[in-house]
Amino acid sequence: MSQYARLLTVFLVAMVGQWWWSSHGAIYGVAPQLLLVLTIAVAARQGPLCAMVMGFFWGLFLDVMAARLVGANALALTLAAYGTGSMRRQVDLLGLAPQCLMVASLTLVYFMFMGLMGLVFLHSFMWVGWMSFLVDPFYNSFVALLVYVLWESWMEPAR
């Protein structure tokens, strides 16, 4: 299977996975941001352009799922891809530890960005709640570990 077909498969399966995890697999109302984690992983592996395109469309999918502030998730994931792609020049993001740290830090930035977007456009800070704010960086880092292992085995098999 070609690299493009694998990326398309990841793109589609990720949307189904995010929908399922957020609607059926949430633990105490907390679900990981699988699409944010995958946007960071794609930016670390494929570069910012591919990740920005995927992140934008994943963000539109998230915006349609929760139609509060349409376009905010698309912008947030596009900026996360750009930031990760830019960091790739200074930090080796191909390793597990740097990816997990990037995911944890960008999760907090993502939450604050979404809150500020709500403040600007809806005149109320879109707060995710303390439980999500405190637990999700670790939850997303655990998901990043799973994504890392799956990416190594499926997207870049040993030649």
C-alpha cells in the first residue's frame, strides 16, 4: 500500500475513532483529543504542510461535531501542525519522549486557544473544565504513545 493510501486510511479512521471515543469511550467525561495527537504525529513525521492540510480538515470535522464555534478547531489544529513542523527544525520530534512532551504542552495551548476564541467571538471563555484541563495532557500523552507504536509498525514498516 502506498504512503498516500495509508495517510488517507489514517485520516478516515482517525475521524471515526475521535467520534467513538468522545461519544462512547469518555471516562468521567474526559476523552483524549485523538485528532490533535495525530496532527502532531503527522507534523513530526511528514512535515508541516501535510499535517496542516490534515489538521484543517480534522478541525472542520470537530467543528461540525460540536457546532459552537465553527472554524476554531480547524484553525487550532492547523496552527498546532505549523508549530510542530517549525519545532521539528530545533527538536528531534521523531522520538517518543519529545512527541509526548509536545502533545502535553500543545494540549494545554489548544485548550487555552479554544477558550480565547470563544471569548473573542462568543463573548464567553469556552472552558473545558478542570478535569479535562488537568487530565487530558496526560491522557493525550498516553494516546501519543499508542500512536507512536502504531505509526512505527504500520506507516513505516522495516524495509
